[in-house]
Amino acid sequence: MKILILGQGGREHALVKALRRSSNSPEIHVLPGSDGMKNEALCFTEDSWKNSLFLQSLCEKNKYDFIFIGPEDPLVEGVSDRLRQQGYNVVGPSQYWAQLEGSKIFAKEFMVKAGIPTSSFVVVSSVEDVKNNAKLFTPPYVLKADGLAAGKGVIISDTLEELYAAAENMFVKKTLGEAGSRALLEQFTPGWELSYLFFTNGQDYVSLPIAQDHKRLFDGQKGPNTGGMGTWAPLEISKELDHNIRTQVIQPTMKQISQSSSPYRGVIFLGIMVNGTTPSVLEYNVRMGDPETQSILPLIDSDLAEFLSKLAHGDLSKLTFNKNFATCVVLASPGYPDNPQKGLSISGYDSSCKMESHYFIASGVKNESSGWVTNGGRVLGAVGIADSKHAAIQKAYDLAKTVTWNHIHYRTDIGKT
């Protein structure tokens, strides 16, 4: 079996590790991949999925059993549609359904039509719009950029002054570019958050273990939002809450998708805020989360390569899970998320990777003549796997301590808050 993965981050590295456990011993290619994956997969780091001619020639040459699209950008740009039109089997939704993540406004309108619980909102496109509509909401105020913003598009403001400053940055200074040309001003939803992911063929679905993400930069849920500073799974929830999520969120979602002629063969990621046993959808993502993937995939016992191959053909089979827990602690470069420093020398990475008990996910590392250096904001994911939550957390932090670079940053409360 030959598999091509599009992407280069921690999610894709975690997927490589999971697919390598397949009984088929698949040959795994990654475009572009990264230096951190090169010992486990064939990476084409000299190019990327954005080069459509290179991608097409790669697929023609290798006759992949299926192609897994990791990040949201190629999905939003319609890469899955183009590959399917060329006759390839793809795990990833159509460009139409990628709008669930690519446009916060599209997603809200979808939820309203489907009757899915979510916060009240208005669409705004200027500072004046924000000022005129702010009276409809109570603090803290939530402003969400409509388009893809690399985890930086949600601004939560405690005061009107902060809200207006955020609107000024978005609409006048254009800090988020075209992603912030329109936005949602919405009511803040109190409660606690969970990440609910499931595979779907557009007609039915298979749920994955629930994960809990820690998005804020600092301990105690403080500091700016990030792409995620760590996760743990499986999160156990009550039968009533699980029932409410399935009946109030997933079933209406699937009803809308199943009525469309546009294909959805891939993942749906629900960011859900919970108050009591009541779910409220914060956002849809149309791909595996990062770092949720790092703590979910180690819990799958089934042959993932076989499962995804069938899904790419439109067939949905069952998944079985082990009874372990998994924790991922993200090790970040100084300056993350706004201006992460690259090129910082990493100590201890080579020796740690050689230890079988260690499970690093490389998100932003680069192998230079002088050794490993940081090459992104979220540099490494330290993953701990054990038969208890406490032990998994401890293993992750033990691993995190084996590497260092100048001003390394990670939260110390993943799984503890």
C-alpha cells in the first residue's frame, strides 16, 4: 500500500506514526513533510502541494492507494476536488464543505439552518459596524475573523475599548489580511470546552475519543489564544451530554451534509462549549486537529491505513480503541504565537528520539549542519501514553524535560485544569 499525506506539521507527523503501525507496512510519502519526519517517511521538502504540476506528477508516478489531506488550506483551495477529478482516492472534504472551516460566517449560517445550538451573532465588516452592534452583546466580547487566520482569528475582549481596538486592527490595519475583511461579533459562551472529532463518509459517522485542548499560551488559561498548547484524551463525559451532542449537533450536521451532492469523506472536528449537559458549537474544523491528533491517534487499535483506504472509497468501517490515555505537551519557541524565533539550537533531541519509550512529534524542527534548530512556533510535541491519565501526563512532561533551547516555553498544567 502506498499513501500520500499532504502537510508538514505535528498532525501529519502523528499520522505517519499511526499509519506505520499498519499490518500492511505501507510506504508513506509526505508533501512537503519535514526534517523531523524523514526517518519515518519519504518527504518531498523541496516542494509543496501548492505546486499543482508537481503534485499531479507525483500521483501519476506513484499510483497512491489514497491521499490524506492534513491541513485546512489545501481543502479550502479545492485540492481534494481536483485530485478526485483526476481519478484519485482522497480523504478530505470537498471545497464546498471546507467552507465550514474556511468561513466562520458560512458555518454559522449552516448551524442556524440545521438548528444546531450556537451563540447569537451578527456579521460585521468595519469598526463602525462593531460599535453599532456591540450593545447587542454582554462582555466579554468575541470577535471572530471570517477566514482562515492560523489560530489568531478569535479575539476575546473584556471591555468595549479592547473590542474597538481589536476591530481597528482587523478592519483598518488589516493585521489578518483578507481573513479579517468580514467577521462575527458574537455572544461569549460560558462553560468548558471539548474537542469532538469523527470520521464521516457523508452519510454516517464514527466517533473518535474526545480530547481536551488547552489553547491559551500560559498556565491557568491565561494569555493569548494559540493553535493549541497541549491536549489529552480520552475525556470521559456523561451519557446525557454524549446523547445531547449526538442528537443536537452531530445528527443535524450529518442530515445537512447527506442531502448535498458535494462529497464529504474525511474528518469533522467540533469545538464544543459545555454548560451543564448543554452543548454549544464554537466552531467546525474540517480536518484533524493539531495537537488533538497527537493524543487521539495513539488510542486507535484498528488498522488505520485500512480504515482510511476504505473511507477514501466512500466506505465507513468500525474503529476499535485501546484503554490507554495519551497526553501531548507542546514545546514552543519564544515569541509564539505572534513572532516565534527560528534558528535556535535544540539540545537533547537526537538522543531522546533514539529512546523507544519516547514519542516526540516534530512540528517545527530543522536539521542543519550545526544540528537541530527551531523552525516554527510550536516546535515539538512531547507525547506520553500510559494506562492512566496521571501516568500519561507524567510521561509527557518527563519527555519534555529531555530537550531544551533558549527560552523554551511550555505550559505545566496540561491535563490538570
